[in-house]
Amino acid sequence: MTLRNCLIALALLLTPALAFAHPGHPDAGLLAGISHPLGGLDHLLAMLAVGLWAAQQSGNARWVLPLTFMGSMLLGGLLGFAGISLPFAETAIAGSVLALSLLVVVAARLRLLVAASLTAVFALSHGVAHGLELPVLSNAWNYACGFLLATGSLHALGYALIRFLPQAAVRLGAAGSAAAGAWLLVS
């Protein structure tokens, strides 16, 4: 492939993003909400880890953990929309990447109340971060729907990966994610 063809392909790929980039677009809130969890390594890895960890569980934990994350994240988002921040939220987000990834590495099966509580605390900090970063001129509810949709999709992707990848590959990937979480904590 020539340089010219690469540049044309890149221009075509970026065209839809440019069309939605201007303020006042009717879907700016939804698209901004979708892109927020996908655009940040910390959010992406933590949400993927929740899906992976949930898939390693049995019984109710398989659906309770992702739903707890999404519900607590929405609550955190509402706090962020109101301008309320949490102390050490960024540290908690980085810590969630490390902790959730390590839980996947060891395939931890905690009591459901403990697992759900841990998930809720981490999700609250992610939600506050999402809420505080509500783009100007965006509809908060559309933005929230967007970040919930992206989060649910990442949970589902993690759930699917457990089903299709060997357990050793999942644990190795989660170990890499844990290393990224440790790096986020110290940086």
C-alpha cells in the first residue's frame, strides 16, 4: 500500500469523526458518552476486566457484577453532573484497573456481597469521572446513555473473551492489564 493510499484511507476513516465533532450536533451527548470509556485506557481496561471477572463466576454473580458496576457508575455520573467530585477518584480508577485485573488473573470467587461492594466502589469513581467530564452543550442524559452503552459493551466483550479464549491467554492478558494499572497508579 502506498503512502498516498494510506493517507486516503486515514482521511476516510476520520471523516465521520469530523462530522460529529462540531458543537450542537444532536447526538453529541450520546457519541461523547460512548467515546469516553473507549478513549481512556483506565476506563477501558477496568470495564473489560469486570466482564472477564463476571464470566469467571458462577450463579448470580455473572450478572450482578456488571449490573452493579453500571448502576453505581450511573450514580457516580449523576454526582459528577452535579459538580460533586470524590477525593482520590483518579487513584481509585487506576486502582480499579489493578485490582479488577488481578481478580481476573487469580479467577477470584469472593462472596457476592463483597464482590458487588468492591465493584460498586470502583464504578462510583469511574462514574464521577465521566460526569465531571460532561462536554459543554451535551445533553447529560444522552451522554449517560452513551457511557452506559459503551460500558455494557465492554462488559459483554470481556464476557465473550472468557468463552472463546484459553484461560491462560485471559490470565496473561489480565496480568498485562494489571501492570498497566500499576503504571497508572505511579504515574
